[in-house]
Amino acid sequence: DEKLLEGGNLDPRLEVAVRVRAGEKKILEQIDGIFKDRELELDVLEYYQERRLKDLGLVGEQGDIIFWEPK
């Protein structure tokens, strides 16, 4: 895209299309970066189900789920 734009001998419609495509690529790269950052945080996030099980006392010290047998 950059090389096409630097050449300068583009049909005006093609130039617009190339600029739109370049802009879309930048946006997609930014979104990809955001998702990669979020992915790195997944191990430290506490999910609602985990928090609820802790509140109910159904999770042990190591995060293991405690099951009990009904009487």
C-alpha cells in the first residue's frame, strides 16, 4: 500500500481504495494489540463463577472446588 501511494500514478478511485485499505489495516492491528493485551490478563482475572463459589465457601485454598456428598 505504501509503495503504491508513493508511486503517485494511481487512478483517483484506486488511490482512495488503497488509503481505505491502509486505514483498515491500522485499525485491525490496533484491535489485535488490544486483544493480545487482554489475553495476557486472563490468568489474573477473577470470573463471576469463581467469586461466587468463594463467597459460598465451595472453593478451597488452592482454588479447587470442594464437593460434598449429600446425607
